[in-house]
Amino acid sequence: MLRALFVSSRPLSWINTAFPFAAGYFMVTREVDLVFVLGTIYFLIPYNLAMYGINDVFDYESDLRNPRKGGVEGALLDRSMHRPTLWAALLTNLPFLVFLVIVGDPLSWLVLAISVFAVIAYSAPGLRFKERPFVDSITSSTHFVSPAVYGLVLAGAVFTPALWALLAAFFLWGLASHAFGAVQDVIADREADISSIATVIGARATTRLAVVAYLLAGVLLLFTEWPGPLAAVLVLPYAAVCAPFWSIADADAERANRGWRKFLALNFIAGFFVTMLLIAYAFVTA
């Protein structure tokens, strides 16, 4: 059971939600306190177990048709694990959420509520934002950007134009990443009668949209505080990973998985350089 829950939580993606919260909170407070530690742990594991566990439970039928499922790119949960996964998500999230509400204020509660709602709404029956083209990419990006916004709000950050530019760039990165990730699943999603941004506008148009969104994110980073503009270079490898699939046909969409695997590795490389830039920013603004 523990192994199934571990795989379902997508450990390769844990850092994608924990790091934004930790960076946002720490860069404002410059402290590693209890809120920092518990908030980071929450967005590292319980948050991802809820996000991906709910997805794996309610996407079971389509995942059976998807050759990517059953490994690091997504668990193929046995039916006997569906109820335990939902209970595990609830029981691991609830204590952290209670703590974060206690230490927060009404604005932080609102941001946290939006973040948790996006996690549930993406896959849960009756909402299923993942089946609403374009809303799917917006919701997915919210999964990663909202922890950063929450960390900033919880720490009492002042939202300057430069900070808004940074968050907007991050949001475009999230949009592009989800859109490109949806390309490889066009065939499986259509067979399962699931709509997505890629099934509606096609693999080719979705890939091109992703490339443009990455590049626009780079432009926005030029308007951030120094050394933030240096991060604009980091979007280029992402655009380069998508570029070979610029003219990909729907029938050949599964081929985009080769680019997606490079994307997963690229996240760790880009994360290292972002960390270096944050350290430099900390010294510049000390």
C-alpha cells in the first residue's frame, strides 16, 4: 500500500510544489521557522498525494489505455487501492491544513483555499476541470503557482510589479508545461472520450502554443528584479525540447513522450540554476 501511495504521489514532481512555497516564504521572512518547515513538508508530499492520487483514482479507466501509466509518469492504481488512496490524501492533508489556517490570516486562507480547490477540481467527479479545454492548463498551472503565492502572502510580501512579472512568468511556464504534457496523451484521451486542450486544438497547435508560452515567460522575466532577468535564459531549453514537435500530427502524438521525458529531467537542472539565482538575490537584498 505504501509503495502504491508513493508512486501515486509522483515523487519526481514533489519539488515542483514544495520549492515555490519554500522560496516564496523564505525570501520574504529570511527565516527557517516552524511555518516554513511544516508548509514545505505539506507542499512536498501530502499536497502531491492529494493532487495525483485523486487523479489516479478517477482517471483509472483512461489510464488503462495509456502506455505511460504504471511508473514514474503516473501510477496505475489497482481498484482495491482507490478508497485507501482517497482516505490517505484526506488524512495526510487535514492536519497540515488546520495548522496553516491557524497561523494564517483571511487572505492566506483564500489563497490556500484556491490552491486546494484546484487540486480537487482538476480530477474529482462533477468538476473535472481536466476535461475542460484551456481550463485544464490554467488549473494545472495553478497547482504549481499557488503554493508560491501562498508562501508570499503568508510571509506578508509586498506585491510589486516586478514580483507580479515573476509570478506571471511562472504561470505561463505552468500553462506551457501542462499543454505540452497533454500532447502525448491525445490518442489515449480521445479513445477514453476525454477532452483536453490537446484533443480540441490538436497536437500541432498545442505544441506551438507551449513554445510561445515558454518564450513569453522569458520576456516577462526580463522585468523582474536583478538577477531575475538572467532566469529568462532558462526558458530556452524548454522551448527547445518542444520545438522538434512543432509540426507533430495527432496520429503521431505519442512521439512527444520523448520530449516530455527530457522535460522531467530539465526541471531539476533549471531548479538548480533558479536556486543559485535566489541565493544571489538574497545576498543582493540582504
